[in-house]
Amino acid sequence: MRVVSERTEAEIRTHEVEAKVRVTLRRLAANIMRVSRGSGSSGELGAQMVACIEAMEAYRDVVGTWVPSWDLNQMLDADAADAEDRTFVPSAEDLARWEEDGSSDRILAVSDIRRACLQMTASMLLNQTPQKARGEHDFHEGLRRLKAARERSRAYDQARYAPAPQARKKPKPR
């Protein structure tokens, strides 16, 4: 039996080494973030760094260039990584409801808060006061937006699911 593929051997190999870079880079980045927050495995950092460099060198050997910065940015994009394995595709109706009930705003606010926390942490590690202050500003702005989105969601739920007010009976005269 012979397996036939529309992809060339070079394309298959490129995909393999790119996947290896993605996995090793994400593991290294995740562990560095965890170590920065007080958990993680700092003892594994050296081996993870070497594995990441070896994966990048293998990519260079196969492709002929280093991994482009655009690809590295995509590999480290937490939102893109989170969405990679999702099979659920929201319908237009879902998207409209999420826009109306504040879910979309809540998701964006949480993403902004996460990015602000990363900015503050990186700035603290490098003693970059202006960048840390910007991260703090973005964090508080994200919190404000999250609170507004929750309020919008609460109002939506109340309007949609609260029982309709019933007419009051007039008291009988005495």
C-alpha cells in the first residue's frame, strides 16, 4: 500500500519542524511565566531553552532561514493558542447575542487584563517604571470594562429572565 499526499516531502518536513518550534517555545514561555508567578519548574528552564534552540536550528536547517518573527508572535499568542483546538464555531445568532448581552465585551476585557498583567510583570523584571505604569493603567481600564460588561450582562439577564410584574390587587374596603 502506498500513501499519497498532495504535500511535498519538504512541506511535510517544514510543518514538522514548525510544530516542534511551536511546542518547545510555548512550553518554555509558559514555564517562565509560571516561575515568575512563584510556581513552575525553574530547574527545567535550561533544558527547555536548549530544546527550543535546537528546534529553531532544525527549522533553519530545513527551511533555510530562522523562524520569522510573525510566526513566533503567532506561536506565543495566547488567544490563538486557546482557539486552536476548538471545534465550536459560533453562529451569527450566537455572536449577535454575545454582543447584546455583554459576553463579547467581557471576553475582550479579560484578554486586556491578561495582557496588562504580562506587561506589568515584564516591566517589573526589567525595572521599567513607565512601562509598568502603562500596564497598571491598562489593567485598571480592563477592570472597568469588565465591570461594565458584567453589569450589561446582569441587566440583559434580568430583562430576559425576570418574571413579568403581576398586577396588584386593590385592597378591599373595610
